[in-house]
Amino acid sequence: MSGTHNMRIRLILFIYISIVFGIGVSAIVPRTTIYFLDLVIVILSFAIPSFCVFFLLTRNIIRYVFKLTAGLEIIAQGNLNYRIMELRKDELGGIASNINSMAEKLETQINRERQLEQAKLELITGVSHDLRTPLTSIIGYLDLLKGKAYLDQDEHDRFIGNTYNKALQIKLLIDDLFEYTRLTTHELQLQTTTVDLGEMLRQLLVEMEPIAKENQVHLEANLPTTPLLTEIDPDMIKRAIDNLLINALKFSLKPGVIQVSLRLQKDTALICVENDGDPITEEQQRQLFERFYKAGHSQSLDHIPAGAGLGLSIARSIANLHHGELECEHSGGHFTFQLALLQGAIPPNMP
């Protein structure tokens, strides 16, 4: 009887049973001598028992159809958490499963839209907050300069320098926001080429060395002597690594050391940036890559304006665009940021 799990076969079987039962009842009903009356008796004695038997056999199906209808009405009223009990293995059970799946997808989609809307609000709030402080300072300094409220030329120059630095900070915030928006809306197309990651890291470390020295941080490199070629967008990967180095400089203990290493693990190029800083909690570690999140107070760095908390988010987005990953490990104040480029890594000495 496994075929009875098919609704059509089951209905055909119910109809057959009803007809047989109706014929049986009709056959035992007494007849009269009047032809027309006999015809009526035969029809009624067949139809009524057949209908009753068919109704009894299909009552569970009808009840379940009513449950489906009631469930659809509840879901249609907005209760997307409601689920219809899947009590049957036939087509009706399949309908219930599809309804539940539809409700779950709608709930997920609506929650996603709510999250996106909340993200937009947080984006506006974060940008407004991070732009307001330097802009207020700029206006204050300009008011002082406009009113000639400075004692001498040195103070005048200091006001000009501070105003310029605040303007650079606003530019950095806007650049980070623009870059983050491009990355998260998938408007950016990668311009890939084959690059030696080791040589790229050496160049970046040379550029970062003067700033590191000014902030009492020593850069240590552990890079392969042979080329490690990877198919990447060099500008994007430089931006990601630069963000990791700037983050390490900001949050390193002073004096301190930043270690940068590169190695090949199977078909994956692993770039690690390590530094020692103030310990953070597990909750803070989970939020490190959230936009506008700042785990603590960064050290004031010369020639590096304060950011908006988008650097690590941008770096992870760049890694994702390259089908890679960016993760952070933390233990007792020791931080290890690992950028894994999962595709395109070419072992040394291989074409």
C-alpha cells in the first residue's frame, strides 16, 4: 500500500471503495413492483452510502486542507514565525512543507531588509559622528584665524597646521567611506595581474618604516627569498595590507615590534601581521571587523589621522573579493591578523 502516499492513487482507491460499497448496499435493498420507484430506490441506495463512505474515508484529508488554509491565513496576516505541522507524506504534506519553506524565506528576507535598513542608519550615524568632531575643530580654528585671535606667527602657523590635519582627517574618513561603499555594493571590478607578494610586502614595509620609527615601533619581516606569485588586484591587496599595518601601528605597545610574514600553505598564500597591544575581550574580538567599531583607544600617530573604524572592514571585504579570508587571533594582548588568498597562489619556481 505504499502507493497510497500518492494522493491521486489514494483518491482513486477511496472512490473505488465507495462505489463497491454503494453497489453492495443497493443490491440488498428490497425492490417494489413500480419501475420508477425502484429506480429512485436504486439511485438513493447507491448514492447515499457511497457519499457517506467517501466522506468518512476523506475526512482526514479535508481536515488537513482546512489546516493548510488556516495556516496560510495566519502567515498572510504577517505571522511568519508560524509553521504548519507536516503530518502527511503525500502531496498535501509537500504543500505544507513548501508553505513552511516559503514563510521561512520570507522571514529571512524581511529580517535581511531590516538589517540593511539598520545598517544604513548606523552608517549615517557613524559618518555623522566621525565627521562632526574634526569639522567642529576646523570651524573653531578658522574662527580664531578670521578674528586674528593668535599671539604670534608661531601660534598662527600652529592653527594653520591643526586645521590642515583636521581637513586631512575628514578626507581620510570620506575616502574610507567611499571605498567601503564600493566594496560592499559590489560595484568594484578587480583588475588582476600576477604579482610577487614577497616583493610587494617589502615595498610596503619600506614605505612604512619612517612612520614606524617615529612611533617607536620596529618592523620585522619574515619573507621568502624566492618569488611567491599570485593572481590579485595589486592596488586592492596593497590597501588591505596597509590597513593591517596602520591598525597594528595604532594599537601596538610603544616601544614595540610588528612582525610581518609570508608563507605558502598548499595553494594558499598566508600573510600575517602580528603585534602586541592591550588585551581585549572575546566580544571585542568578534566585533573587530564591524564597520565603525573601535576596540579601544588607539595611540596618537604622527602623520596618520584618526580613522572611522572602517580599515579592518575594508581589508576583509578586499579579501572576500579575492575569494580569500581575513581572520584575527588574540591571546593575552598578542594579535595575529592572517590574510589568506585562497585562489591563484603559485608555488615558488613554478610557471
